[in-house]
Amino acid sequence: MSGRVQPRLKIKQMEKLSIVKIGGNIIEDQASLDVFLKLFSNLEGKKILVHGGGKRATHIASKLGIESKMINGRRITDAATLEVITMVYGGLVNKNVVAKLQALNTNAIGLTGADANSIKSNKRPVKDIDFGFVGDVKEVSHTAIDKLIQANFTPVFCAITHDGEGQLLNTNADTITSQVAVGMSKLYETSIYYCFELIGVLRDINDKDSVVKHIDSNTYQDLLEKGIIADGMLPKLENCFDALYGGVHEINMGNTSMLTQENDNFTKITL
């Protein structure tokens, strides 16, 4: 063995990308939305925003005489409902958010999954329930999305995808967020921020300050066994760990204040 020092391999540092999802209550409250969008605009580095708009869609559907049908918190999307969702998610909500971001000097571009063929889905098969025109994400075109990011646009995705054959599909915004993050993890160190009303995952649902600040795969099992993670939080956390195993760096859950550097009172989820 020679005495020559072997050169160290240089590991390329991946650039960071934040994918932020906002819940419907923030969208419905104009003051809360304005506060959030200012925080989002001030978020450093490259970023993507994902939103739904279910409450607004339900309200407008009612005005049009279209009944909104929900089963276990999930919307049944018939043809008439899909038209309302397309108008509300892809039009009213999305363009309002984009316009407000432009006013904050964030050069946003509003998108569905059909735009740039960025997110394809399969229509959910009928098992016990026929959900109608609902999509389960099949493929994310990280190269197409990255072209927009590299052109200094901030993508703003609504909760609509497509099947590649001309059909739009209503798609869960949390799932879009995680799948986009997994896809973009091929190019970036991706972090997800799920912004909702609570400050994070709570040990006691009746104590708004009992936030669990860090969850990894071990503490996750412990929280499951103790019944602390249950009901509506269960699919959210399952979704989070699927994303982490898919290559996402970390996931954060809390209210909009977690987007500030000063706040550390939220839930960070890692492997």
C-alpha cells in the first residue's frame, strides 16, 4: 500500500426545496390567508405551494343547487361536482392566491396537475364506495416542475390532477403535496410544511399546548400504541411516513407561524 493520501470523494450538496400545503380554513379567512401568504413569500429558497378549497366549493355548490356528498370526510365527485371543483380550485381560489403572491413580489404560476403534464392520476377504482371523478396520484413529472422552478416561478398547485386521457380528477391536496415532494426529492432536499389550525400533533386533543415536537419512526409506533395518534390524524401521519420513505428529507406540521425562523413550537417528523 502506497503512502499517498487518497482524495476524498466530494458529495454534491442538494439544494433545498420547501413544499407548503395550506388547509381550507386558512383559505376561507381572508386575514389568515394574507398573513400566511406574506410568511410564504418571505420563506427563503425555492418553494411550491399546494392548496385545496373544499369549504368554498361546498358553499358555491350549494348556491348552484348541487348537493355535496361526503363519506368519512371524503367528497363524492360526480360530474356536476367536478365542474364546481374545477371552477373553485383551479379558478377562484388558485388565481386569487396567485394574484396576492404577485403583490408580495413572489412570481407565482397557478397550476393543476394537467398543466405541463405535471401530475397524472388514476381514477379511483370502485370498491365499497364509488367516489366518482377522484384521482390517486400515479406519476409526478419532476423535470417539468423543475423547469418552472429554474425559470424562477413559484408553482401553486390546486387539488386537481388528470389521467392523461383528457379527464380532470379531484385529488386530495395532502397526497399531492407528499407525492410532489417525493418526486422533487430526486433533484432537491425536500421539506414539507403542512399548515393547519393546530400548532402540531397534540398529546392531548383538549390541551392545545401539548404539542409533540419531534416524531420519528420509533416514537410514531409508541404514539400509535397509546392511542395518541388516531382518527383524522392517522392517515395524515401514514402519508407523512410514506413520503419520508420515498425520499423526503423532513415534514413539519403546525400553524402558519412555523414558517418563521423564530418559532420552533411545531411537530417535526423524520425517519
